[in-house]
Amino acid sequence: MTNLEPKNVFHFFNEITQIPRPSKKEEKIGQYLIDFAKKRNLPVKTDKVGNILISKPATEGHQNTKKIILQAHQDMVCEKNSNVVFNFDTDAIQTWVDGDFLKAKGTTLGADNGIGIAMALAVLDSANIAHPALECLFTVDEETGLTGAFALEDNFLSGDALINLDSEDDGEIFVGCAGGIGTTAEWTFDLEPLPADFYAFRVSISGLQGGHSGDDINKNRGNANKILNRFLWETNAKTDLRLVCFDGGNLHNAIPREAVAIAAVPMKDKENLRAWFNTFVSEIEGEYLRYEPNINMEMETENDVNQVINKNFSNKFFDAIYACPNGIKAMSPDLPNLVETSTNLASVKMPQPNQIQVVTSQRSSLESAKYDVAHQVQSVFRLAGAAVEIADGYPGWQPNMQSDILKTTEESYIRLFGEKPLVRAIHAGLECGLFKEKYPAIDMVSIGPQMNGVHSPDERLSISSTQKTWKWLVDVLENV
């Protein structure tokens, strides 16, 4: 890696890959950053959670321009292939070059966001780059809780504009992100004996694409919980359906791909049930023909069912899941094809035989809209008798298309590469939303080199895009 260009950037990235830095365990990388600053007599400070700020004075002729903050996060996602022996708490990442890509051997590479750290350090280390006064902020625990950004103190930063180096798309400038919040509903209920002469069955849905509940919410992918509940609701309208259990989805920030339920109907409707199911499957396949080519629904007999959920409760449950909003609520009026507000019915679990918990997540680049859709979800579940809790969440970053740092960054790209960069926002969370909440006057953009397969052992960093982004960053600093 040390033979790659730009040499200084890859030199520092190589050093970073030798330092274990799982989320919430950033002590070693933090000490490395402090030692880096002290060796170069650069002012450095840290806060109570481990965020680190290294400062550097402006070069000659740039003393009167805006102070710029370069920002990256210290931690990395730690994932490995099952056949790889590796300890993220102690071992160095093993890197290798494959054509234009830098990869790791069976683990995540940590270019998210190690390459951002490396670029900031290369700027701090250089004696040849013209730049305004700099603050380089390195936050902790971005990947699992945004802890560093949440805990950032009011007077920790003094810069006028911030360049976040945590983007993963070549030639794109991010100027906004969604805020997020979680709404959880929980019921307890009575169980009762399965009535006599009832037929018990298991029904499941699988093969859906799922995906990120922010980035992929606009792709018309099926929600396994909603589709499965729709079948149960329709069947319940036709006969005396009794619910035994329901399990669907896992992660709060993922569109659920699979769900399964066990239920029962009067024995006299056993044959009708099969006909209803076949018709339903045909309808769903038609609706999702273009979006879910591998959708699979199955139904089979279930034995050893003795108890069912109280009928009055299951009626309310079916209604609540059916009525719960899911998907896009509003599109952005400022940026084409950007989702502004959405909600995802993420998981339905039964921690106990007499308890159901439903987890949902809401996103919006508008704080008021984020809470509005969360309150809609809350109201639906309250009407069904659930205890509902709304989490604290995190704020969004509203795009500012008149931003000065955006103008500088955009003009730089055009000057260097002869084409316009794509200016966009992302319907997912970034630390920038929290920075904007604490420092409302700060001007921000986010850029970075092309990365693919992040958060997995397939993570790879484009070498040519890193060269391009470095050239771009240096030009922006020289022309602020």
C-alpha cells in the first residue's frame, strides 16, 4: 500500500490499518492521533468521550479566510468471513491491491472512515498545501451510536465550515441527510385454549430483497411484516382466524425480508384457506412483479398447537399492523428523487408467549416531519391499546443550496475535472445532522472516494478515486 499514490495519504492509511479501532474501543487510534499532533507541535485537545481536535494555523496569504474543519470518525465496522481467524481487538488489517481496488483479506478494510482520517492527517502533515486555519475533528463511535457527535461540546469547535470526509461515492457532494427516530409498541395479552375442530397452519414469506430502511425505502421493495399481516387480516375478515404467533424482521434500520406466523381456522374452512392463500399469492406476485422477483410464500400444516392469542387482542393487532404507515411519506421539494420523510415497520417479535413488540423507525430531513410521522405511528398503536415509546433519535441536516462551501467545492470539481459533480442528500443518518444541531451557523458538505461493500468483508476502496478526491480536497482548501 505504501507504494500507492498519493503517497502521504496511503502512508497514514497504512498506519491506521495497523491499529485496532472497533466502535467504543478507540483508545489506541485516539492515542495515535494525539501522538501525531504532539510530534508536529500542533495544538490538540480531547473531550470526555474521546473526540479529538487537532488544529493548524493558516498558511501565508490565507489568514483571513474562513476556518475549515475536516472531519472523520475514528471507529470502523468489524466484520469478517466465518472461515477467517481474526481478532479485531488486537490484529492489524491485512490489505492487498486488486487492480484499482484496495481490499482486506477476509475482513472489513476500514476505509470507512480510515481513509478520511488519512486525508486529514496528510493535510496536517504537509508543508506544501496552501490552506486556511484548520481544525481536524476525529469523532468516536459513529458506527454504532453516533456517540461522539451526540456528546460534542458547544465550544469544542470554532471553524466556519466543515468538510465531512465520510462519503463513499465518487464525484458526489452531499449537502443533507435525514434525521431518525424509533417508535416501539408493546402489548401483553391473555392466551386461551385452541377451540375444538380448528386447523392450525404456518404461513411464511421470504425471498424479499429487504435493504436499508433509508437508502432503499424508495425502491418499492416489499415489507414482509406488512404483506404477511395483510394475508392474516384478509383471512380474519372471512373466517374465525386465531393467531398463535408472529415473527418478522430483525434490524430497526432494515426493511424486513422474512416473516412467519402460526394461526388456526375452523376445520370447515381448511380447503377454503388454501384457495384464499393461492389467490393472495397470485395477487402479491402481480403487485411486486418488477420489484421482488424472488418473493416466496408458503403455507403448511402446523401440529402441536394448544393455545392461541386472545381473539379480541388479535383483531386489534391485525388492524394496527395494517393501518401502521410504512414507506415514503414525502419527497424533497429541493432535490430531485430525494425522499424527505419515511417510516419503516421493521420488526414484530414475541419476547414472551403473551407479549408482542413492534419496532418501527422514522426518517426525515425535517425535524417537524420526523416527529409528525412518529406521532402517526404512535397514535395507531395507542388506539390498539399498546404501550408506545418514542426514542430520542438524532436530527437531520437540511440541504442549503446557497451554501458557500458547497459553491467552492462544486466550482473546484468543475475546474479540475471538466464536469459538474452530483449534488445530493441522503435519506439516512450522518454525523453532520448532529453537528448542525449544536452549531447552527456552520456551513457543511460531505465528500469522499468511491467505496463498495462497506460494512462487509467485501469492502473495497478505489485507488484512482482516492487520488481524485485528494486532488479535489487540496484544491478546495487552496480556494476557500
